[in-house]
Amino acid sequence: MATIASEVGISPPTVFNYFGSKENILSALVFEGTARERTQHLNRPRTTNCNFADVLGDLLCEVTENTMRIAGKRVWRYAESTSIRRPNSDFEKQLAESDSALLALVCGFLSDYDVRLKSGKDPDLKFLSKLFFLTVGQCSISATSRTTRCRLKRTRTRSATM
């Protein structure tokens, strides 16, 4: 707490009075940041008249970049380990709610497009959303400042062939 207080130029008791614990700081960072990013995404107009694979690839890039902007890889790993160490904690419940909200956002995003399988049938958008969510998680985990764009471009190219 002292290091955090020093970095922002306030006293440690002020940080403690406002947040109470490191876990509460983590919660504020992660959950307020993800909620802000979801709201910003919902307010953006959808891209039309282009290849859907590019649209999906761009969404993958956007979610991954926004995730890294909210907090670095180290913070996300700590958040994940916190939810594993304390499986029934408020933090873990908030993390699950945040994940569900992102899944709903992706499902809503997909429903805005006329997505068809090669067979011509309608896909299961919840399943596709979950698949996308897991792909974003893997990209976020492997993201580093210099190689993120390269990896995401390769992912976008691979997704275009699906």
C-alpha cells in the first residue's frame, strides 16, 4: 500500500481508508476498467459492408488491447490467481460476473451480423461467443508490448479461414 500511495502522491492511510486492502484496489482496477471498456464498445457503431472475418479479428484485437490497457499482464495473472485461491470470494464472483458480461457483449455483437455457417445454417452464437472469449483470453495471456500486433494479425488471418 505504501508503494501505491507513494506512486500517486498520497499517504498510505488515505489509500487504506479508501480501498481497505490490496484486493479492493485490484477489484476497482479490474472491474471498473472492464465495465468502462464494455460501455465504450457498446457505444461504437458497427462496421458493415466488409469481410466478417476482418470484423471479428478487429474485435479480438480491440478486446485484447483494451484488456492490456486496463491492467498489465502481471495484474491479470494476480487477479486470476486470486480467484483460484479464494473460489467463493466476492472477488471471484465479481470476476465471473465480469466474464459473463463480456460473453453477453460478444454474443450481442455477433447477433448484429448475419453470421452463417458454410452449411448455410445459423450458428450457435453463445457457443461462438464462448469460443471467442477463450481465444481472447489466450491472446491476452500471451500479449507483450512488441509482439501483440504480430500475434493478433496472425490470429486474424487464421480466423478468416474458419
